[in-house]
Amino acid sequence: MTETPYIQCRGLTKTYQKGKISVTPLEGLDLDVRRGEFLALMGPSGSGKTTLLNLIAGIDQPTAGELHIGGKNIASMSRGQLTDWRARNCGYVFQLYHLVPILSAYENVELPLLLDSSLSRRERRDKVLTALELVGLSDRADHRPTELSGGQEQRVAIARAIVADPGLIVGDEPTGDLDRDSGDQILELLTELSKSHEKTIVMVTHDAHAAEVAERTLHLEKGQLIESGKMAAEPESVPAE
């Protein structure tokens, strides 16, 4: 029996209104991503990469189509429901880290957990220390971002993204501001999270070297996907809610 993909997009369309002009960066897009897969998205500026990433992350909502993640059609959720879903199910890694400079690495990683009132202080501490250990920064917990290298800052950002144990991690050029060695370390970490912890990773990148590390690479051209890597997905029926 074929496993149901973790991410299923069917007829995904996004249209923005810019004054009197309608812009459609994605139109009728279909995509399957299995649980634990590491997928890279490439394409020129304006091809729809970031739009697709933000839809998958629940930051934006499609104009039309269905988007199922872990069996939930997040395209049909209200803004409030989407915020709750995102906090529990998706970690976002940005190119420029977005760490709070006055907070330590520990405190930056803890931030998402402060939104969950059901967690005790000890439970939060255990989760933060586990996340920092996974990214190899247990010995930097008390350091502020200014005391860390760029690669270490990005690892803190990844720890923050995984601290709530989401099934999905999305990255928008996560190695784009790093030197090659630091970038390779981040890619190794993302690969480990995919293979050993079954995190589904969707990464936008302009770097062909970074894309080679992923299991599969897709190119977007004018809102349409072009397969260029391994494991091409066959369309499947979307599970009923």
C-alpha cells in the first residue's frame, strides 16, 4: 500500500492584486512530498518559490486549490486555526536568522514555547536543551548572537525551528548568508534532521551546491514545477477529512 504523502498540493493557485493588476505567481500547481523527504526548490526571481514556501508554511493562504499537510487541509483553515497549526507543525528557517540580539541562544530557542501555556518551565528547559544539543550548541546556550559565528547563529535558528518538534521545516535560503564551510554544516544538519528524525524539509535556494544535498530538486518556472531530481511523485487522491 502506497504511503499517503505528507504534503499534497492539488490545483494550488495564488493571485495577488497590485492596484488594478492581478499577479498569479502560482497557478494550478500539483505537488507531493513524502514524510521525511528533503526537497529543494529552485527557480528565477518571480517564479513563485517563496510564494509556494509561504503557503506550505501556513504563512499565507491560497486563492484556490487544496493543500494537505499531515492529513489536514490547511487551505480551508481560518487565520486563527492556521496560527495554531503553524506553531505546532511548522518551523521556519530564514536566511538572516532573525535572532533577538539581547537574548541568549537559550532564550531565543525558548521563544516559540512561551506561547504554549500548557508547558511548565522545566518542560520548556528540557525541550530547549534537547534542541540545542541536536544542533551541536549545548556549550553556547548562554551566548548572545553577537558572540556567535554566522553558522552558529543559523544553528540557533534551526534549534528554534525544531524546539516544538514540528513535522515540517521550511527554509528560505538557509545557507544564503553563510560561507561554504558554514553552509555545508547547515546542510548536513538539515540532512540529519530529515533522515534520522523524519522531519520533512522544503528548502528554497539559488545555490546548486545546496540543492544537490537534497533528495529531490524541483524548478519553478512561471508558477509551474519542473522535476529535475529523484523520486518524482505520482498524483494521488487527497484523503477525506
